[in-house]
Amino acid sequence: MAAVVTVQNLRKRYRRRDPWAVDGVTFDLQPGQAFGLLGPNGAGKTSVVKMIAGLVRPDSGSITLFGTEPGNPVARKDLGFSPEDPDFPKFLRASEVLDYFASLLGLDGAERKRRIPETLAFAGLDTEHRQIRQYSKGMKQRLGIAQAILGRPKLLVLDEPTADLDPIGRRDVRALIERLKESGVAILLNSHLLSEVERVCDTVAILARGRVLKEGTMAEVVPEGSNLEDVFVQLVEANQPQRDHLPSFISDATP
Amino acid sequence: MNGSGAVARYTLVELSRRRILLVFFIVGAVGIIALGIGLKVLYQVASSNPRGFGNGAVDPATFDHFLELLFVSYLFQALAVFALLIAYAIGMTAIYHDLDSGAAVSIFSKPVSRLAFATGKVGAAVVGLIAIVGLLALEARLVMFLFGGGLENALTGQLIAVMANAIVVMLIVLSLSTWINNILAAVVTFIYFNVITGIITTLHLVADAGVIGNTAVRNVFDVLYWLVPHQLVSSAVRDLAQAEIQMSGGVQSNQALASVPAPSGPGDIAWWVFTVFVFAALVYYAVRRRQV
């Protein structure tokens, strides 16, 4: 089966003097596979997914998205991308944002009429008539996920999809991922919530300072009797300078 | 082009909901009505004076015509100022806010090319500008009925020139705001279009009038003149000046008219078209290069 996305030896840095944000990342993703990209803050996870979505250009390496490069709009037709900290044109309403994006996806009028109310209902925004500028972060996150699934994608990239969601929203997203996986959609999940990744992902890659520290199926990465969080902490701490966990003015303070 | 229509449509929806544009429009609309009614009231008060105007030296019809010229003259200035304000407001917001807020991340991940996005944005910005300034001009045309006829065509010509100049300003701000902060983009555009270009155009005009004798210096200004956008000028400005000079006795009219810019010729219009293409291409280039 042809890979949905193939990433090979990807490298990216934002300024010449900066360290590599992404340094030699390689992986591929098959239909129906859920791939978790893990790493501490600044590990390069968002840079990787932005390059896959054609938003950021790699300095070297290659990405193949549905057989072509992500800069080609055709490649993004089957891509659903929910960005970290999503935002939208602030004077539009949720239904207008979805109609706008449905037009960009090339959905016809009848399909738009069917999908938009259902997607809004899924996101819990069907009764919301305010403009986006009045939305909370959680509401924007819901809309971010809604617009990502609107085109019925074959690859769904979720960058911290549940960071601002309430527990019910998180449960809905988990159910969504599982349902999409069953129907053959490939999922690329960036998340700090390791329990969530452990639940829904088949394979994971742990990144730190732009490099893949460990990659494999969940069983390969997490030994029996351990859990993903322990593996993650051990790996990441072994690959970054030691630091005191508390500032001295806190740890030295006498009660 | 796939998606440019949707980008244009929803950019126009956004522009129609932006308060700053509404404020500029309302201030402009109220200003034009106030100007027209104010001058008309002035005429009524003056004509009720049995001694007439200027100790009887000017008849009421001439004074009425003078007021009309005055109104049209102020109107041209008001339209130019509001068109520029609206051009700056649209230029500063149409693309910048999508990039700054992160909305562009969701938009660019959809199957829309950067060319379609830039085309939709520029199209919406131009349509928005024409609609708002057009409405102000329509109102101005209605207010002109207070003064009788005669200068309506002048308004049309001047309106086209004002819009053409505003479009260039808007495109410069649009392209710069894709690279840099939108306030900085507006400041740089103001310095480039209103200060540097203004100085070069004025010096070129002075050189053309023969005030600068040195051929080398004249040639330098000739070259500089063709390196900056040309502000288009309609024949209305000169017609208006001529009418005002004639009314005041027509003394040394040729000398006085020399300082009034001549109407733009085909060369200037062709240069404007070229400039618009260059700046629109710059908007596309900036959008294409932009990583979000």
C-alpha cells in the first residue's frame, strides 16, 4: 500500500545562526495508521507537521504527500490539518469559516449544505452565532478540528488538538480519531498528553532538539511493565543538559 | 483560479464588518454633506444681504458659481484624503490580519494556491476600495445638485484619478504588510508614496516648467520621475483652477496655471498600469515566500 506521507531526512532551521529545529527526521505513514509525534517544547514537532502541510519550506530532505510535494495544492486536497493554537478570520462566524474552507476544498453547494451543519454540531458550535473574535481558545480549538475534518481527509494532522479542550471535548476527539482510523484515515498526532497518545496511536516517534530519539510501534517503544511517560522522560532527560527542577529561591526557602 | 473567489468573497465580508472602515466612511459621508450644506447656507445668508456680494461687485449667479467651485475644490481634496485613508486601512488589514492571527495557517493548509489567495485578496481589496469611495462620490454627486450643474463630469474624472492613486497606495501597503508589521508598512508607504514620490513629481514639474536651467539636473529628475509611481491627475484640477482664475479676473492666468499639474497623459496612465502590475506581483511574491 502506498504511504500517505513519506518524510525523508528532513532538516529545517529558521535562521542561519539558530540550531536545527528539525534535523534528519525520517518516517512514513500508511493509511489507517495513527502516528504519534512526541517531544518536549521546542523539539521540532510543529515544524515537522507544518512542513507536511506545505506551510513551511524544508531546508533539505524531502516530503511526499499523496505522491507529490506538499507545496502543490492538489496534494493538500485530502489533508486535514488542525493547527496548534488555531485562529480564523476574526470577523467571520463559525458557519462562514466552514463555508469559506469548504469552497477552498472545492465542495459543491449541496455537499456544503449537508456537511457544514453536521460538522458544527460535532464541534458543539451549531448554536454559536458570534464572530470568531469573541471565541474562547477552546471554541477556536473545536473549530480547528471541525475545519480539519470538513473535507473528509485521508490524512488528518492534529497538532496538540486537545490542549484547550474540556474533558468532554477530549473524549469526542479520541472517539473521532478512533472512528477515522477504522475507516482507513491516517492520523498524525502531536501531543503532550502521553496517555492520549498511548491510547490511540499504533506507532510513535520521540523527538528532542529536532532529532528522532526513538521510533517504532507502541510495543517496541514501551517495554512491558513500563509506560510511555517513563520512556519519554528517560529519553528526553538523557538527551538534554541536567538542570535543577526548582529555582533555589523556592527550594531553599524555609517554611 | 480555484479558491480566489472564496478568498475574495470572505475578505469582502470581513472588510464590511471592520469598524475602522465604517468610521472612515461615516466621517467622509457626514463631512461631504456638512460641506455642501454649509456652503449652501453661506450662500443663502449672503444672498439675503441687500448690499449683495463684494459691495455689489459680484452678482448672485457668479457667487453661486464661485461656491460651486469652492465646494468641488474641497470635495476633490476630501475625496482624495478619504480614498487614501481607506486605502491604508484596507491595505493594513486585508492580508496582514490573516497572517498575524494565524488564520493563514488553516487557509494555506487547504488546496488553495498562494496565487489564488493573493488574487482573491487583491481583488477584494480593490472592489472594497472602489465600493466605499464610489459611495462617497455618489453622495457628493447628490450634494452637487444643491449648486446646480456644470462640474459633474469633472467629479467623474477626478474620482477615477483618486481611485487609481489609492489603488497603488493600497497595493504597496498590502505587499509591505506581508513582510513587516502593518503600521510600519503604512509608514514606509506614506514616506515612499506621499513624501519621496511627491517631492520627485514636484521637482520634475518645476524642471519641466523651465525653472531648473541645468540640463543634467533636469535629466536626473526625468529619470527619477520614471522610477516612482505617478499620481494620476484628471483635467478637473486644471479646469477648476482656470474657472477660479477667470472668475477673479483672469489676470496672468497662464503663469498661475503653470503651477497646477497638467492632466495625466497616456504615458502616465501606461506607467500607472505597469506600477499596478508590479505591486500586485509584489503582493503575490510576498505571499508566496511567506512561511506561516
